[in-house]
Amino acid sequence: MTGDVTRNVAALFPIIALGFAGAAGMSQAQVPSARVPSVQVEGSGTEAHFSRGVQLMQEQMFEAAAGEFEQALSVNAADPKARFEFAVCLLSLGRNDEARKQFEQVQKLAGESRYVTYYLGRLDLLANDYASAIKRLGSVAEDPPFPDTAFHLGVAYISSGDVAAGTKWLERAAKLLPRDYRVHYRLARAYSSGRREQEAAREYDLYTRLRDEHKNTEKDVRDCASGLRTEPLAAAREACHRIYDPNDADKLTLLGQLFGDAGAFAEALDPLKRAVQLDANSFEAWHNLGVTYFRLNRYKEARGPLEKAVALRPEFYGSVVLLGATLYMLGDDEAALLVLERAHRLNPADAQTAAVLEKLRGRKKE
């Protein structure tokens, strides 16, 4: 049902603020990234604080995110989701004792969770409690919550003096994270300790090459971002495409983000489409692909990626409100109303979303 509601999304949503999600969770190519301004989430409800916290974590602003989760918990201390994210922030800030208390509280509230067990195991490892780290990380290693579980378990075993077991888990980690130079460095040391010098030399070579690639990627990102700011697209394209790696979802997502941040949305499509093929569970890739299609006014194609992004991160306001805007532009008022109601709960002070909701509610009554 479209009625006579004007389908002019620019007049109704703060689209200029609907920025790309940075690849903050990259485990293999941790590189700095350019960003556009984020959606401003306002309001004082629990969901609004939680949504702001999630967004700030996405931007690696952990101190500010922790403050939002703390405010959410002041309203509802029994919310395990907010407490879990608060604990992750504290760990990221190096406040390990506080993080442990929060993770343990999550266990009391919600029961056992392999995600909490993983983080408690990481904290044990940081505290040099290797026996506890091995027990916890080992209990989730066969169905790991994160790809680097085997890496941390391997480090725990080796730190405890069990080089053979540690080597086994580091070998598994190298298969799961073949481009993570930290894994190859630790594995090289393990092989060296076991007098497996030929294998140690191979892993040291891999470590050196991947570390240098990482440094080169950082330089390429700076060159690409600078070129997109100061040069015509055709001139910047050469520097940017040095980042392109058809087999690395993280680099592809980053490249798409850089193009998108510069407004080169057509250029962003190819790397982002390839990224979601390689990593179907990458929130950043799906969100950025949806933003790209939306900015190109290809709303039908934007819908699927945004639905996937919202399924992966249902508390991320930017994805939720953009999905609502997409459904609205497609004329699916009933679906748009449901999604925008959710967006409004996440950010009750967004006047533009509230205005659209009123129009859609009015149309529903007619």
C-alpha cells in the first residue's frame, strides 16, 4: 500500500548520517579506516542506551560504549545482553578484574554460554592461570564461538609447558586463520621448541611476509583514503585497488567502505558483493552493501543485505532504520511500520523517524 505518502526518503530520514560500518572486528587485517559521521541515537530508554553502546563498540569507542551499557544496566540490572557487552568493553579497556566480575554475573543471570566461557578463558590466560584457561577454552574449542579460540588455547598449553598440545592447537589455528601473522609467529616458536627447525623456518617466513603485508595494507589504506579526498576518482583508483584481494573478505569490506565513505558507491559494489560471498556472517559487509545499494537508489537490491545485517546485529540502529527506509521506499508500508517501530524504540528522539511513523500509522487506519 503506497497511498499518497510522498516517497521522498531524503526529506524524511537523516540519510547523510547513515554511514558505513567500519570493519572493527577484523581479526586478520587490523587497519585504520576512514569513517563518515555515525547515526546519532538519542533518548534515555534501556534500548536506546544499548543501541548507542553497540554503535560505539562498532567504532571501537569502548570507554563511551561502556558508559552507555552502564546506564542501560542502571535501568535494568538483570539484562544479560547489556551486561555481556559491558564486560566486553571493560576487557577491551584492560579493566580485566572488572570484566571478569561482569562476565560471572552474566553467567548467574543467563546460565552457561560458550561466549562467556571463551572470554573467561581469555581472562584466565591474561592472568597466567593456564590450567583454568585450558579448561575453559578447551571446553568450547570443538564448537568455537570465535575463530581465534584455538589460537588462545594453543598459547595457554604452551605457556603451561605442554608444547605438544599447544602445537596441535596452533596448527589448527593456522588453518582457521591462515592470514593472522600472530598465529604463525607462535607456531614458529612452538616448532623451534620442539626442534622442528625446518617447519619453524617455514612459519617464521610466513610470519614475516604476513606482518609486512599488514604494514603495506596500512600504507595502502592511507594512500587510498588520501587519494579519494584529494584526487579525481580515476587517479585514486590505482592506489585503492592495491587493497583488493579477491580471497580476503576483510580487505574487500575495507575497500568497499573506503569507496563508500568517499561517495564512490558504484566502485564500492564489487568488493562488497565479493566480501559477502566469502564471509556470509560479516555484519560489516552486509550493512555496507545495503548502504551502497540504498545510496544508488537501488532499494529492491538493498533490502536483502539490510535484512541480513539486522539479523546479525538487531540492536544496531543504523541498519534497522535504513531497512525501514528501504521498505518505505519500496512501498511496503506494513513491513516498514514494524521495522521503524523497532528503530524508534532504539532511538526515540529521532524526529524524522517519528514523523514517518505517524504518517504510516495514519495510512494504516484509513
